[in-house]
Amino acid sequence: MGKRDRGGKGHSPADSRELSRRAEEAIRKSARHARASDTGPSRRLAWSTLRRAMALAEIPVGHATLLLLLALALAALPVISPRLEQWAIDDGIRSGEYRIIVAACLWLIALALFQLGAGAAQGIVANRLGQDAMDRLRRRVFAHMQRLSIGFYERREPGKIIARVTSDIDAINELLRMVLTGLFSDFLKGLGISIIMFAANWRLALLVHTVLPPIILLMSAFRRRSERVFRRVRESLAGVSSYLHETITGIRVIKSFSRERVSAAIFADLTEHYARASVNQVRVFASLFPTIQFMHSIALVMVFWYGGSLASAGAITLGGIWAFVRYSLMLFDPWRALAEFAASAQRAAVALDRIIEVLDEEPLVSDAPDAVALPSLTDRIRMEGVDFSYDGRTPILRDVSFEARVGEVIALVGATGAGKSTIVKLLARLYDVTGGRVTFDGVDIRRATLGSVRGQIGMVPQDAFLFAGSLRENIAYGAPDAPSSVIESAADAAGVSEFASRLPDGLDSPVHERGVRLSDGQRQLLSLARALASGARVLILDEATSSVDLFTESAVQRALEEARPGRVTFVIAHRLATVRSADEILVIEEGRIVDRGDHAALMRSSARYRAMALRRFTDLEEEPWSA
Ligand SMILES: Nc1ncnc2c1ncn2[C@@H]1O[C@H](COP(=O)(O)OP(=O)(O)OP(=O)(O)O)[C@@H](O)[C@H]1O
Ligand SMILES: [Mg+2]
């Protein structure tokens, strides 16, 4: 074996060291994320989390009361039945009263049946309430997120935003379900049992209760330890899923660099880490439950020992001892439930914080209280001395002024990062200007309703996005009621019909899953057709044809020429063909307009434009300069 075969099976030791180092890095990275979002709420009280969750879930008072009553009933049953059994033993079995035995048995059956019904009802009602509440919450969060400005999304990773509506809401649901079904009845049950024990024989009750403090201490110690273990499980799971997300979205890069084997090995390490953490988690609990079992046994021994001596002195009956045994076994349940509640409250607190953060987020751009509906553009758009900054500190645009009349085509050219896309985002009011103003027919767009501004805009963004559905549905997205003739002529104009005619179902072919896979250029044309079909007064093409061949591009140019009357068209382009027919070309440099004029004038007067044209226009060789 002379050659090193990268696709082979063997790992060299150096290779696997490198892999585990990288896996560790990945885990640490996700661990940092998890920790950063965990620190705040972990110190917060479980009860305040619960209050916030209940308020957010908006559970109707009537239903909550019904559940509370059911909980009360369910709590009473385990408290009552040992007393019935005591009665059967002492007054029935020991004194040979058959009638009492039968009566006690009938009562016990009745109670068991009641418990069956109430328990089932509780489960159904609580589940229904919980799911309804989560449904409402999901809708509310989603609707709110739809209202938020584009800036909210540009600042965050999509995976994190998705988690707010999915796993975060699930964590709250878990807490609510626990509270609605178990918590109150367990708590009431514990209280009832203690009271009845002390009432029956306070000395014996006191003795049995001495087992409680060590159990509670033990549980809180376990809880602290399990928190660490739980966190490690969560972190390693986050490591697995974020790596999964990354490799699925980046699969083309992985394949083109032949990194499949490396990513499989990194994934193997991550999932092994997760498996180990899960084993550890079970180990913690493996010792908890036997310990509780042991304490149970101690409590039983105490009842027999001290109860036995009380019985021989006639201070307690045999049935009394039986009841005590039953109560002692149930005494710890509520405390275990409380411990579980605290753990789930902790998870929910983190989730709540994230959801509340979203709900508290105000849209950066919104309708002013006295906003007016803007009529259709008839005359001109102006930017007047516009300054802009995304973060309030770094200036991106400085003193940008220009005017665009209906029927004109305005081109924006400039280096990468100069601020071209930012200018058109301000025209669509995706952001509000920091200084100066943007006017449509003389009206400041901040005084107009968002809907009436954006309704006039047909934006073809830099990265064409297609929704699941047919080509036709994608074109009709901005004009769902448009007749099919409008859709088809938009498809013709944008050059979509050309390639659609070769698809099995033409314009009705589905895109995305199981549908046709379109090329980048075809997606851009589709996105352009969408803007044309919407009948927008302001057409914005942000590198809209960068992936389209020159021949198709010139067809698109003709379509734009046809669409020109009655609209203002803004184009951002790196190609001469797109730019040269513009009425005005704005040369942007570091957020300023440094030169302006039509192509011929700029070629004569602007050294900057000339240099840029020679350097950047990618179709220069195909189409010699005419200036
Ligand atoms: N959402 C954002 N938040 C913060 N800064 C941003 C945001 N979008 C863009 N920027 C910054 O604003 C500047 C201008 O970006 P813009 O997208 O307008 O450039 P561009 O001229 O369209 O570049 P390109 O030709 O590469 O598309 C850049 O420095 C960029 O880093
Ligand atoms: Mg851009």
C-alpha cells in the first residue's frame, strides 16, 4: 500500500486525534450556547416561572377550577381508603362482623371506581387545556414573529427562531401538564396524609415523619446533581442536532471537498458523547430510587416496632397499624412530585424567557398612529439627505439624495458592501431611515401605512426564494387574485414560459420537494415574474439576473423596457447590458453617491465609473463599449 487512500477504512492515529479534537470543539461550542441561555433563569423560583407560564397560556378560569376540584377529589381518595381498610380490619374481621366487611368492601370498590372516572376525566381535561393553550401560544408567537421587522430575522440564526415555536413551547407544555394533572393533587395528598396521621396517633406520626427531612435533603442533592447531568445531556444533544443541521445544509460543500468520512467521524464522536451523557443520567436515578425504597423500609420498621409496642399497651389497634403502614408508603410521593416539578420548571423557565423575548420584541418599523394609506404612485420617488445605520452606531449610508420619476429606470452600481441593497431596502421601508426622508409623490413613507407602501413594491431580491407549490402559484404569490392571463404574460415577459414549456406540467409543475429542481437563473426569472405579476408601481431588481445567461438577460431587458411605462424601476447590477439603458446611474461608494448620470455621460466624466466598468462589468468582452 504505497498510496494514502483517503476513502479507505483505516483511521491513522493522527487522524482520529484530529477528529476527536474537532468533535470536542463542536461540543464545547454548543455547550457555550446552551450555557449562555441557561444561566439567568436557573436561579429563578419555580413558582414565578409557573405564574408566567399560566399567564402566557391564558387558561380559562372555569376550566382551571374544574381541574382543581378534580385534583381535590383525587387527593382525598388515597387519604380515605386506608381509614376504610382500618374499619374493615378492626370492626369487621377482628370482631367477625361480616356485614361491616361487606360494607367496607363496597365502599372501597365505589371509591376505586370514582378514582378511575375522576382520573380519566382529569387526564382528558388537562390534556385538552394544555394543547389548546399551546396552540394559542404557538399561533400568537408565530403571528407576532410575522409582524416583526426584517431586522429581527437578519440578526438571528433560523434554527434558533424555529426552536421558539417548537421545542420551547413543548417545554412549557410539559410544565403545564405536570401542574394541571399531578402537582396539586400530590401536594394536597401529602398534606392530608400528614394531618390524618397526626390526628390518629401523633407520637407514631412524629416518628414516621423523622424519615422525611433526610429524604427531602437527599432529593434536593439529587436534583442539583441531576441538573448537571441533564444539562450535559442537553448540551450533547444540541451538539448532535446543530452538527446535523450544518451538515445537511452544507452537504454540497462537504461533498465537493470529499469530507464525508470526516463529518461521519465527527458525528460519531458527538453521538457517542450524547450516549455517554444519557447513560450517566440514568445512573444518577438508578441510585435515587433504591435509596427511597430503603427509606420506605425504615419507615415501615418504625411503624411495626413502635406501633407494635403501642398496640401491646392498647394504644393502637391492628387496623390502625395497617393504616399507618399504608400512609407511610404514600408519604414521600408528593415530595418526589415536587422535585420533578422543580426540574421541569427549570427547563420551562429557559423556554419562557426565549418566548417572552420574542413577544416583547417590537417591530422596528410599524404604522404611525395617524398613518395614511398612500395612493398609487403617479409622479416620483425621492430620497432626501438619507442617513442610515443598522445598529445605530456604524453609519452605512450618508446623505443619499436622488429622484426617480415614473417611467424611469435607475441603476445602482458600486463595490460589494457599498450599500446598494441597503438603499432599496429603505425604499421598501423594510427599515426606517435614521436621518433625512424617503417620499412617494411628496409623502414621507413613514407617515403612510406599511401595507400601502409595500403593496406598491415588487422586489426581486438578491437570493430568489421560492415557496413550496407550483411555478404558477409562486408567480401569483403577490397577486393571488390575478387572472391567469396576467400570470402567463408575466411568465412570458420574465422568460419563465420559455423553460416551463419543457417541464412535464408546464407552469403547473411543482417546485421543491418531489418537484422540479430549478437552476439559480431559472429561480431568478421566476422571482422576476412574481414581481411583474404583482403589478407593482416600483420594481426593484437586486442583482436579479446575475445567474442568467447573457442571451436570456437581453430578453429580460426587453421585458423591463416594456414594463417601464407607469413604473419606477431600480436595478442593481454588475452587468453593462442591464445598466447602460438606465436613465440615471448612481455610483455608490461607502454609502455615498459619488457620481451620477447616464452611461455615456459617466464614461466621459467619471474616472471612477470608467475604472469600475472596466474592472467589474462581467460582460465587457461580449459587448464592446460604445461610449
Ligand atoms: N442586516 C444588516 N445588519 C447590519 N449590517 C448590515 C446588514 N445588511 C448589510 N449590512 C452592512 O451594510 C453594508 C452595506 O451592505 P449592502 O448589502 O447594502 O451592500 P451591497 O452594496 O448591496 O453589496 P453587494 O453588492 O455585495 O450586494 C455592508 O457593510 C454590510 O456589512
Ligand atoms: Mg446587495
